Amino acid sequence: MSQTFRGIIFDLDGTLIDSAPDLHAAANALLAEAGRPPLSLDAVTRMIGDGMPRLIERAFAATGAPAPADRMPELTRRFLKVYQDPARPHLTRAYAGVAEGLDALRRAGLRLAVCTNKLEAAARSVLAELDLARRVDAVVGADGAPAQKPDPAHLRTALERIGVGPDEAVMVGDGPNDAAAACALNMPFVLVGYGYGSAAVPRDAVARRIERFADLSTALAALTRR
């Protein structure tokens, strides 16, 4: 693999992990406590990408009146508690080839970071649970940067954590927030077509598209030749 790139920044949900089933369960638990009807897995999946508070807001808006603004901190804490409850069956899984792919990238000398709109504690927890934490060099959650994606400050913070400049890195993600943050820093964006928000990403923002994580190395090689 060419060493033109020194680092890769990954989105988390919909890119490295399929977390929709657990987010769906937590959202419906919160809705049930509020006397609201449940949402389908597809409906909650379409709400993923802007962090837990926005997911909660969307879930409440879809089932009646919006969530009261003054209750959002409480609702977010409750959502996180349900989501991380060790007594609840956890359904989140890494996508096929992710663990092996991350190992191969590290062996090639690349620095790896996760840049996610999920709260950092939740991101670190799920990465550890799936044995992915040791495979990345940094994790930057929504509360670990001055602003969250699509603001490029989020991506810039992740780059700083791994000591890599924007001109030496690639962003890999599944949604428009990932693409917008990468484009703002003139970083190539690799879209994972299997992710949650891939249909909403403008074509002109995509340097390469992959349908399997195992194809990432090939996509990176193509980018270095371009």
C-alpha cells in the first residue's frame, strides 16, 4: 500500500459498526416511558447520524409532540443509561471485515481515528465491547471537539489526536455529515455504500465508494494513484 496517506478517520455508526438495533431498542424504551408508540427499526435507522440528542428529538417528533427542550439533558442521560445497560442484550456488531481491515491498516503504518457524533463515553464503550478500541489510535466523540460533524473542527480534532495533517489523511464514512466535514478540509472521502446515510451523500463529494469494508485497501490504493 502506498504511504501517500498517513492517517484514516472513520465514522462509527453505519461505517465500522451496525448499531441500529441497539439504538432502536433504547429509543423505543424512552418512548414507552413517555407513553409514546414504538418506532420501527427502519424509522430509527433513518434518524441516526447527528448524535443521541438529535435522535431523541426526532423520535419524539415522529410520535407526537416534540420533546420538551428543558428535559433534553434528562432524556439524553436516560437514553444513554438504557443503551449501555449491561443487563440488556446488546445487538450491535462490527461489520464484516472491520477488525481484520483495521489490523491490516495499522500494520501498513497508518494512524487510525474514530470521529463520531455519538457521545465519546458511549463510543469508547461500544468499541471496547467489540474489541475494536485497541485497533484505533484515537476516539473523538461529539463532546470531545469544539463542534460536531459536519463542522470540520470535529475532524480537525481527530487529526490532531493522531498527529496527521488533512493533506495526509482520508475520511471514511456513510453519511452527508462525514462527507461535508471531509470536503471542508479538502480530504478525500470514501463512502461505505452499506451504511445508513449513503443515499443522501452528494456524488460529487465521493472520491471512492465501497460496498464491503474489505475493499477499503483497494480504494485507498486507487486514490494514491489518482
